[in-house]
Amino acid sequence: MSDLAVHCKGCGKPIPVDDVNINTRLAKCRGCNAVFEFTAQVREQVRAPRKPVPLPKNLVVAEGPGSLTIVRKWKPGSLGFFILAFALFWNLFVSVFVFAALFGGGATWEGTDRKVSPAFLWLFLTPFILVGFGMGYGALALLFNRTRVSIEENKFEVVHQPFRWFGNRRLDAREINQLYCTEYEAYKSNGLPQYRMCVNAVMRDGARLDLIKGLEDPGQAFYLEDLIERHLRIPDRPVSEEQPRIS
């Protein structure tokens, strides 16, 4: 029982023993002034250890005494190929008008003698060109990207490559207080929500960050949580909004 600890449900900071009332089962956080019931936390800590999560197929792990590297291949599924095909069709269609703007010397309004200047054509075409570029870039990222998670001493880094993507992270590993997994709605397909998992961090100042998003399989998220916590020697503690695990 000497290893049991109570952490604030709001900011995640440890609660000093003087601010824990055993009789009322209430605790108060000096950091954010939250008052909460801690029985569930203690019950979680005394339960049997969770079963190890097997290494998912699309993860490659290299771990040393002071370093950890995880490389995850994205799983595009049918969405990536659909976006790529649509982007090719879109860009082929737009290229006809781009060619006309480049070499047609302008255009004439139908039924009139009024000329449309090349500058106006380029202004009109720019949004369509940008949409085509964005779809093509996104499709290539879905098909070829890797997510690299690395820990070198006190440096924690999440990088999506070779195509730059949202969600790159660089932070001090010593500031991570706890990791936990959540589920969120990523997009809709045929009107049906498609869910993905995310590995989140509770920082020592109480901030909560999305570290690794877009995980298709809950096993990927739970494996990453357990591996990173073990490497950083962070005791696993319950977080109120975490995704429950099915034994």
C-alpha cells in the first residue's frame, strides 16, 4: 500500500498526503483547487497488472538503454486510393483550363466579343489548382507516410515523413506526467462515423496534448502507451477520459 498515490483528476498532479482525507475519501489539488473523490483511483492501482499488448504488425521498434525508436507505417485503406484516383481525375480536368490559360491568350464570352484576360482566368483557376494539389498531397501522404516516434535521453519527438503532416511534436520527455488513450471520430464514410485512436499525454503543468493520432487499431495505441511509459519509467495511473481496455 506504500506505493499508492492519488493524482488530481483535473490536472494530473500528485496530491500530497496532507490533502487526502481518508474518512471522507476526498482530496484537494493545490494546483487547480479541484476537490474530487479518489476511491476509484486507489481501486485501479491495486487491481492486477494489465496483460502485455502484443507488438502490432505495422510497428517496428528499436530500444536501447537511453533511446527508443518506433516507426509506424500508415494504413491508407480504400480512402487513400479513392482520394488519389479522384485527385488524378480532378487535376486532369483542371489542366485543360490551365493549358488554355497558358497558350490560349485569354477567352471570349459565348455570344459576345468580350475578351476574358489571362489574369482573370488565373484568378478563377487558382482555387481549383490548390484543391487538386491538396488532394494529391494528402493521398500521397496516406499511401507512403511513416510516423517516427523517438526518445533520445530527454528529447521526445513525433515526426510524420516523408510528406510533412499535421501533428509533429517535440517536447521534453521529463515533462510528461502520464499517458493515456482515447477514441475519436476521424471522418465519415457513407454517412457512418469512422473512429481512430489517439495516444495522449498529461504534462506536469496539467496541459493535455495529442501525441500520436490516427491509429486504426486500439492495440496499436495501447501498445505505444505501455511501451513509452515503461521506457520513461512512468507508473501507469488511471485518467478519467481514457478509453477502457477489454481484457
